[in-house]
Amino acid sequence: MNIWLVKEAKIVKTYNGDDGIFEVCWNKEGNKVLACFGNKKLCVFDIQL
């Protein structure tokens, strides 16, 4: 999973997971993201830039 700065077309962070990601959800503040992986694991990532 890559976190992008869209205006600059630049990847700022990369996170690796198992079995591919099939869903991603952001929190209201925009500083955390939940990723659902194909192996039935959930991970919450802190994406403070």
C-alpha cells in the first residue's frame, strides 16, 4: 500500500502486507488507515506525515 501526495505525484510512505489488500478505510482525522488483507487480517496504520 502506498500513501501519495497527490498534488506532487509523489509516494511518501509504503506499507507491506500479506496476501494483497482488498479494502482500505480512513478515519475522520485522516491520520490513520485500516487495511483488510486477503489472509483475513486487519491492520491499522498511523500515517502521520
